[in-house]
Amino acid sequence: MAVIYRPTDRLKYEIGELTFTIAPLDYVQKNEIVEAIKAAQAARSVKEIHDASLLALKYALKGVNGATYADGEPFDLKFDGSLVADESVHELLNIDVAPKLLALIGAFISNVPSELPDGVKFVPAKKKQDQQ
């Protein structure tokens, strides 16, 4: 049977030692990201293409587990409303798995991916009956 994911669902993916919680994008978010990509391509702007991929990250990423700062403090994903804050985006781009994370998030622009980039593992949610 086919699985339909709601934009309110939270899906977990492991990349290396980190677990990322990602929300499926809604129609409005997808359109905004695609329009940004098209405009960037028309302008031939690498910066604008990068900004469009970061917009997808800001919309979709909802949590990060398993990360600490260099001083040992736990990583705290910050939000500006419902979007990941720029500060956290800048920090996440400095982790070694950032290219895999961006590839995973990019796949969400069209749908919830059934085929994952190399090194990315889906973490199935526990069924409601398993949680009792």
C-alpha cells in the first residue's frame, strides 16, 4: 500500500552519527523553492541557486540529534518562527555531512524520496501499536 505523508509528519534520517528530523514540504513551500531555482537559473547565479537550496533546508529541517559544538556544548537548532534560523544554517554548513544533508533535503522538493543518497538511512517511526 502506498504511504502518504502529511506536511506535519516528522521523518528521521541518519547521516553518519547524526539524526535529522525532516518535515515533508507543502505545495506553497515547493512552489516558492522551485520559483527561486528557476529565477536563479535564468540569472545564472550560483549564489541564488545556493540560496534556494538553503530555503528548502530552512523549511524542511525540524531537528538534529547527535551533534555538539567544538567546545562540547550540545548543538541547539534555532528557529525564526517555523524556519531554521540563519545562524543554525551557517553552523550546519560546517559539518562534514552537509552535502549529503542538502542532497536529501533537495529530494524533498519533488516528493518524499524513496531512493536516498549514499550514506543516508531512513529511520522508520514506531507504529502506534508498538508504542503502547
